[in-house]
Amino acid sequence: MTETATLTRSAAATTEHFDVLIVGAGISGVGGAYHLATQQPGTSFVVLEGLENFGGTWWMHRYPGIRSDSDLYTFGYRFKPWVGAPIASADEILKYMGEVIDENDLGKHIRYGHQITSATWSTPDRKWTIEGVRKDTGQPVRFTCNFLWMCQGYYRHSEGYTPQWEGMDTFKGRIVHPQTWPQDLDYKGKKVIVIGSGATAATLIPAIAGDTAHTTLLQRSPTYFIPGRNENELANTLRELEVPEEWIHEIVRRKVLFDQAAFTKRAVEESEAVKEELLAGVRAFVGPDFDIEKHFTPKYRPWRQRIAFVPDGDLFQGVVSGKASVVTDEIERFTEKGILLKSGQELEADIIVTATGFNLSVLGDIDFVIDGKPLNFADTVTYRGMMFTGVPNLVWVFGYFRASWTLRADLIGDFVCRLLGHMKKKGATMVTPTLRPQDKDMPLSAWMDPENFNPGYLMRGMHLLPKKGDKPEWQHTQDYWVEKDEIPAIDLDDAAFVYK
């Protein structure tokens, strides 16, 4: 047997142990690593990432123009000032995250190209066993940990959601999804249809319309947008006054959150007034003669789905210039030349982009087993949207819909570190969220109320998610302005936590 073969076999059989294992090196995982390193020094931890680099969404998505749809003063970490324009490109976000990793020496904790397949909890051993494979070598890997921190996001990275329409196989051109954008795709001088009406479509169209023969936004129904200048006047003023960047970050962050809270409240209580304000913002770009009622007036109230910011109104400028157009209709079927609409109109295309959303992934599509029994998360009740009844030593980061994801990642980072410290003080090796006696008969319902928030990916995947109760502890409120006070104040000795 060769020396190489011997080394490979030995490595495959090796099990590495850590106090904490973080799944994912995206915005949540890198933030979690920072919080562990700074708040729980001496804790051994590893970050396993399936991709070949940090960044998650911002590394994987390569479609033209990819950018944030929320401001970086709140999407950025609270501990690292953001100094650029509020709406940032993927490259700018990756640069920012890279600085966090380098400045805090987090790179040594991250293992790239590690695809996790299963996570098994053993109560007698008080630990998780994580099985996976190294994507570069195909070699199996195994880790054990005392605590599992799921930071893998909320959608399936391997494929986006594309509805199956009749005749797709007859189309002579190319069909692509933005999530798996082909780097060899040549759209210059081509007729392109982008199906969808969300942030991805609004980002992609301005980025390609200038190079295509024509780009058409095809939507079944409109969505809300907020057009505005891609700068923060308060930040500019504070910089003129030579205020330190750390102060600027905190002041602007608080102002943005204050304004968002007021807007969210008004979206519910004064929905018609907010609706008219949003439409007026669009009308300022497209003019009074454009059919806003048909193409940019949604059927739902504001904030029932996420609202994307359109920097400098670039989407609408493309429409006004004639480089792009908007068609609001339903698809009858695909044809050899393009798409036949239910109205009878046929749109011709060389390329069709299906910006039609995500496939929800509950905890990374990993096979979970608790003491020999396969775990179905839909059978559990959520503890504040981050832990699950009957699932020991595990926290999941799921961010906000109406505020930046990272706000919750930071809050949960604090919670995990506080929980780990509390367990150490108690001499406990296991903590399991458990319904208290007063919770046993409470009514359970779907994880998210569709009247509150109802994007397609969530509605399609609701059956996969945990249930919620009728008490704050057993709900994911999606309300940062409540959770920013409630999560730090959680009583870790509450009966909802069972320690052993």
C-alpha cells in the first residue's frame, strides 16, 4: 500500500471534536465566529462551509448587478463600521466580510468545501456527530461538537425555484436562473425576458438592459419598490464634521432603524397612504402617462412581502429609456420563439431568465437524528424562531424579513454566547427547549401568519417549518424593535430551558 493511500484512509477515519460547530460562512456564520471569539474566548470552534469561499449568497450568486436590497448600515455588523454607499454590490460586501475575517483572525477556524450530510445527537454522549464530505477530494469527514450553531441561511443553494411551464422543452433559446447564472452567457445584442417582479429582477434588468437588444420584465403581478438616492445624507454630514466612523455607523444605524420602525407601523396602520407614497416615488421616474396601476400597483398591502430599494431608480430609468419594458400578464406556455401569454401576445426571446425565487431549505437539507430517531422539524415548536422543542444544544439563525438579516444574527450571537456561559456556570452539558406546563395546551399554528408575510418561497415551504404557539416565547415575531429588548432579557433559568 502506498503512503498516500495510508494517509487518506487515516484521515477519513479521524473525528475532530470542537466545543461549537458553526454551519455556514455567510453573513451569519462569520458573525457567529466573531461573537464566539470575542465573547467566549477559549471556546474551540470550527466553521464548515460547503462553498469554496466565505460570503454565502454574495459568493454564490454571480448574476450581473447583484447587490444588497437593504442598507449596509444595518446589514453590516454592529461591530464593524460601514463606510460605503448604503446599497452595496456583492464584491463590496465580500470585501467587508473579508476584512472582518482578517481583522479578527477568523480564517483559521473556517473549512471550505465541506458539505454536511447528517447531524446526529446522542444524549448519553452529550454531543452532535456531523458527517460530511470534502468536495475537492470526495473524502468523508466527521466532526463532533457539544453545541451546533446553524448559520446556513434559508434557501437551497444548489438550485433556485423555477415553475414548470408547458412547452419549456420546445424553446430554442436558453433558460437560466439567476442563482446559477452561467458565466459563459452572452446576452449582448440578444432579446431577453426576465420572469419575476422581486429584488433579483429589479437588480438584474438595469445591469443588462444597456447591452441587450431589448429586455422585458414579465411579471404575473407587481411588487412594491422604494426608489431613492444611493447615499445617506446623515452619514455624509457626519463625515463632513469629521465624526469618527464608529460613531457614524452607530448613529446612522439607529436613524435607519428608527425610520424603518415608523414605516413598518404605518404600512399596517395607514396602508393606503403608504401605498400612495410608494407609487408616487415610482411615478416620479416613469411619468404620469405610464400605466402604474397595471404594472407597479400590487394587490397586497405594503410590507406583506419584502420591499426592495431601487437605487437612483435605475430600473425605472431603463423602462423610460426604452431599453427595457414591463409586461404584466400570465404565461400560457413557452414556444420555440419565446413565451405565449394568456392575453394571446407572444414575446420573442433568445434568453429567458427565471427570476422566480428560492427553494426554502430548513436547516440546510441535512438529515437530523435525535437519539436514533429521524427529526422532522415540522413536528417541533419554535422557541423564538431560533431553537426547537426536543432538539438539544442547537440554535438556528433566521433573520428578519422587514429589517436586515444581520440585525438578528448579531442578537442571536449574543444569546448563544450568553447561553454557553450560563451552561458552563451551571455545570450543564445539555439544554433542550421544552414546553412548560402552562404551554401544554396552547393552540399551535403555522410558523408564519400569511396575513403578516407571504412571499412565495415561504408559502411553498411552510409545511417544512416548525409550529408556533400563542405566546411570545414560542413565536418568531419578525419584529426587531421588540426583539432587540426581549432577546437580551431572556431568563435562561426559565422553565422553557431544561438543563442536564
